[in-house]
Amino acid sequence: MSSGFQLRVSKYLVGVDVPANGVIANIYALDPALSANSKRSVVIPVGYSSNTFRQVDLEPGQYLIEAIMPSGDIISQQAIVKDGQWQEIALEAEQTAHEWHSWHNLTGSVRSSSAFEDEPQIKGIKNYKVDLIRDPRPELRGDDQRSDAVWKLLAALQGPGVKKPIPPHDFGLAGTADHPVASDKRTQLHSFRMNYHGPTEESPRWYVLVSTPKTQQLLTVPCPWFSEHREVPAELLVTKDEDLSITTSWVIQDPDLGTVLAYLANGSLQSALRIASHNSALQLLFDKFENPLGAAAGGYLLLANMKAGEKDDWHHWISNLRRYFQWLPDGCIQFAWLKLKQGPLEDSRAEVRLALFEAFDRGLPYYTLGLQWLVDGLTLLGEDDQEAVKRLKLVQRVSWRADMSNLFTNVNL
Amino acid sequence: MSLGSDMSLLMSEYGDNDLAPLEQALDFRKFRLAMSRNAPNQQLYFIDACRSSSDRLIDSLQYAGRLPVQNGPQASAETPIYFATLAGEEAFGKKNEVSFFTNAILMGLNGMGSDDPAGEWLVTTTRLKEAIDYEVKRAFGGAKPKQVPPTDTLTTFEIHRLRNDPEVPVIVTCAPASENARAEFICERNGVEQSRRPPANETWSITLSAGSYDFRAQFSGGIVRQPKSNSINIRPIYRKVIIDI
């Protein structure tokens, strides 16, 4: 007779359940004689709906269940499996001060309600201006004839003599102010859905400019993001500090990849890969190419977990990402690093160089990891390669102003 | 000193030469990159330092310090890196104690970052990261939502085998927590008392070897409360014991 647990993490996510690709859990058999029954890296759902549970087959006995959340929080519970029974176990995640904080709390970019409420009383800070740049200048789109334009444009916006603040129309034809969908004294939330219906091979590009009296940040917008044939919203949370500095973070409300991105953002690469591989989600991303930005996240995961010299079936996925989506710099960067991880640089120098130069021409990578790998890749080409050095100097100037702890590229101006 | 993707590790002699201060610094980004093209093929980096932003790296025209190693002929090595803090921020500790980060590493290696998939307690890179993430966050008391930065590569490999059972941090609390002020906590193993804490207006933090324990909260008037499970199993990464009142 079968037995086990029905597992989930209970957390309200503004009406969105993550029924399949949720969070990582370990289930330890507590009887030493049954330790072989332990199950590690089980993917369990997150949500509140009555049917949002995952059935995990286990032999009767006592177990400790441990869920490792993308935020780094750990929720554990001890429970008994009885013969022939399927016990429901709902691990209770911490709640947030506002419902609209819930996705960002899952990723670790905003604290739970108890910690939030324990904060010393602070003066409310008014909302900052957030401009969505709907049609960026050709340089920022990366499709200008002058391939170094984006890098020169951004590098020139820093340093002495640059007039601040920079008006949004300096970056595009139509800077449009975007109002927060929710805010409180410390945070403001913006939601973006682009309603793009064109081919994914020709996706346009968007940026957001956040302006405060102290700073301006130019953020790559991870849109359009498609999941199950529809565009899902990308949410930007701006967290305001009393010294007028800000922190920004993105969440994609994607039931398949939302938590994958959260683990990726926090450097929990193995957990991210485990979830992305669950239900063949990763393979589907590359097979269907409905969501190139999601496929790029998958590419970073595969490469970051790759052992040197490893041969695998997925390598051609990276080549395809580079070939089919010429608006996406990240595919080229990943191809270069695939070669760098497969063997010595001298075995593939020409291919690596070409791919990195192509990435440079396509513009600012969507992912911060891409910016880091572009700097590192150009560095590896060496000081004797004058063309590489020329590009490296520009990319490095931009990377100095990037917030490297953000998942998506974000440049302080 | 940190600026975007670049980082300069300042040596103790840093600043001795006013004309060339970065001569007493290590260009860490290039160092790690060059090391990754050399043996061994598994390397591990722990950076327990503040990561102040400084325009000195811009002023120095991309010179971020010395580079004592050159690119070798290897394919990329696995080079997980653990930082004490985010770029541009300070790392913290208590006066006359090791930093929060070093403490988290030591706790991780001492068992908090271990698992026993085949019966033997092993610390792996991935499990160590989970332990450090948890412990640094706990040490900061949740003062910031995010304290430990992501790493750009984190392949999983074994870094330590424990000779003894792992030491695991445990937090014991009443629910509601306000009852902690009236509760005396007692921890026993196989009927032998291991530790006891008199009433105090906070949770009880102890470190225990992995295994099964019994906990109870005693109140004046002989009232005793226990957790829902009779015997609580303690194993890494940490365990919270809740006693409902």
C-alpha cells in the first residue's frame, strides 16, 4: 500500500500559485536504518489553493522536511508517514507587510512582516520618478551601425561635466512616466507588461530610468516575458533608504521560472537548475523558444553549473540562442563561455573572440551575469589583442557603475 | 575596494607608497580569472572584507593592483567564491570577535553546512553556501533583506569530511514568543539533561550535536509544555523548536 506526504509551502502570492516549479525541499528519514529513504532536492509547490500539493512517495516512518527558500530562509517540520496514508504537510512561509510584497519576499528582496514592522519609525519618503523608455535611442537598442554606440553613450554619461539629472528623452523618443501600482513609506512597486505580439526573433527593447535627488539608475527591462503562451508581468520594486539611495529588484510572476530566477539572483545555482530541469522546463524553453529571455536564464544556469571539459546535449541550445535572437547579447556571451569551459582558450580563441565582439555589438546584456562574463571574457583575450582591449575599456567603464548584485543589468548614471 | 565587476584586495602595506598605492593591492578579478586557467581544477575563494566603493579604480585607469599569476593552458576551473558582503558595503562583526562571515564559514565547516547522503557527514560548496546565507542573515538580525551577494559560478563539490557529528544551531521558542519571559527551557538527550535556560525575554539559542533530543518549557506552578513531537531530531542546517503554549 502506498504512503507518503502531500507537500507544499503555504504562501500567498497575489493569487498566483506556483504549482509545479516551486522551491527545493529535502526530506530526511529520521530512523538511521531507513536513511536510504531520504529524498533530497525535491521540488515542491508554493501557493494556497487546495490542490497545490506535491505527492512524495515515502515508506512509513518519521521524517524531517526542510524547505530552502530562494531568500535563504529555511522552513522545517517533523512529521510521520503512516502506512497507507497521505498526510498533507503545509510548510508555513513568513507573511509580508503587504500582499504586494509577497513575490519580492519570496526572492529575498523585501523582509517579512515581523522584520518590516520591527523597523525603527522612519519618515515616509515620497515616491521617486520612474520612466519607462518605450522606444530607446538606436544606440541603446544595440541596432545602430556604430556597434560601440551603447557603450560610448553610457560611458560618457559618467564623470565630471555630465549634467544631472538626465532627462528620459535623452535616451529615447518617448519617455513615459510610469506610476507605481502600490507604495508605502519605504517601497514602491511598478508592474510592466508590454503587450508585444510580434515575433520573438525581433523583440524590441525597453529600459526604465529611476530618478532620485541623489542618483539615477538605468535598468534593463526583462520584457516581454512569455510563459504558457501569454505575457506575464515583470515587477520592479524600488526600496528607498533614508540617505536617498535606492535598491531595485525585479520579479517575474512566471509559474515555471519565477522561483528559478529568484534562486539564480541569490546565487543558489544548483537549486535554480534543479527546478528549471523539473518537468523538462529547461528543455521546453530551448525547444519552443517562446521565451528567449527565460532561455537566456537557463543558459546561464547550465554554464554556471558546468564542469570543465563536460560534453552535453544542451550545448547546441546555446548556439541556437545566439543564432536566432540577434537582439539578445547574452546568447553570444554564453557561447563564448561555453567554449572557454570546454577547453583551453587557445583551442577556440577565434570563436570566443568573435562571439564576444558580437555580444559587444548587440549592446548591454540583459543579465548582470552577462556583463560580468563579457568583462572577464574580453580580459582573457589578453592585452596583446588591441581590438579586445579597446572594447574592454568601454565595457569596464559601464560595469563599474553596474549593481552586480542585481539579476538584470542596472547601471548607476 | 570594489567597483562594479572589479575588485582590489588591499594588503596591509596599502598606502605606503603615495604615488602608487595600488602596488600594495591585488587585482582580485584578474587574479581569480587567471587562476581559473591554472590547476587545480577546483578552487575555493572566501573574501571576508569590506567592499567599499572607490573611484580610485577609475582614477588608476583600470589598474586594480598586482597580478601575481598568468593565464595558464587549462580549461576553466570551478571557482566558487563567497563574499562577506555586497559590493559597495561594509562587512560586520562584534568587537573582539571574528566577523559574522568568518563565524558562518567556521560553523558551516563544523557541520552546519553538512549533509549525510551516504551516511558520512560531508560539507559541499552548495550546502556551505546555504549555511552561510542562513547564518549571516541570522547574525544581522534581518537588518537587511539581502546581505550575501550571489556568486557567478557554484558547481557542487565536496570540501570537508567531518570526523564527528555536526554541530547544529538550534532556536527554542514558545508560541507566542511573549511566553519566553516566563518559561524555563530544558533540553535532554536519552533522559540526561544537556542544557537549561532560565526565563528570559528572548528565544533560546543553543548549539547541539546532530541527534534526537527532548525539549520542554517549565512554568511556575509546575506547568510543563512540550513540542508537538516527543523527540526532536536535530540536523544541519539549523532547527527551530516551537513549544505551543
